[in-house]
Amino acid sequence: MRWETPNCIWPTSGDAEGLTELNAFDNALLQAGIGNLNLIKLSSIVPADVTLLDARPVDLVPGDLTPTVYTVKMSDCPGDVVAAAVGIGLRRDGHGMIFENTGGSREAVEDTVRRMVREGFAQRGLELDELLVFSSEHKVERIGCALAAVVLWWR
């Protein structure tokens, strides 16, 4: 089976607490607007000529199989700070890339994904036209989760 190539991307993020790590993850997914979807984890290539959406696609319905690049950081140590980021590198004429990182602060994970995107483009000999970063950070009270994601979708 071959899928149709997505033609838009929607970055999102969320953070939350939960009774268990799985509940914290689920709650972060809900906060990010993707908690009722069946996420299909992708690697990190952005198809050429995608449209960047600034809001959740309205045609996403509960249960949809949804291609997504995502990363999460969880902790059960009160006081810990967890952070997750995605960096999106785009080109005017060709495909782009998404890199993910997690760690202990928003600033650190954002800096790392910026460097990762630049390195990924340099390794491929590609020109980077636009670099976008989306992230979340959470201070753990009991069990916490930070999530960053990019949904690839069709319009």
C-alpha cells in the first residue's frame, strides 16, 4: 500500500501531568490537539511544496491514522523540568527536514534542534530557507510530560 504524500504540516506541542507516565503522555497529546488520533510515527522528511498550517486541520476526526513526527520527555521526579522540541527546516525548491530533541529546558532543546536542522541540511548540501522551532516545557509536580510534534496531513 502506498499513501498519498501529505501536502501540509501542522506543528503543535503540549505538556501535562498524569497519574502514570502513559496518562501524562495522553494528557499532553490532548493539550496539543492530537490526543484522539492514531499517530503513525514518522522519520523526519518534509515533502516538497508543503503548506505550513497555523491551526489544527479541521478535517482531523477521532481515530484518524495520522502521520506524525513527535518526541516526548517524561519524569516522575517532582521539581524536574522536562522539555521537548521539533525543528523544521524548509526549502523553497525541494524537501525539508524535521529534527527532534528532549532535555531539561526549553532553551536547551530549542538550541539543539536548530543546530541539528542546520547540520542535516549541510550534510545533504542543501540550502536552508526557513527554520522553525516548536517546543514545550513542563515542571513536574508528580508525573509530567512535555511533547512536541509535527502532523503531516492532506488538504
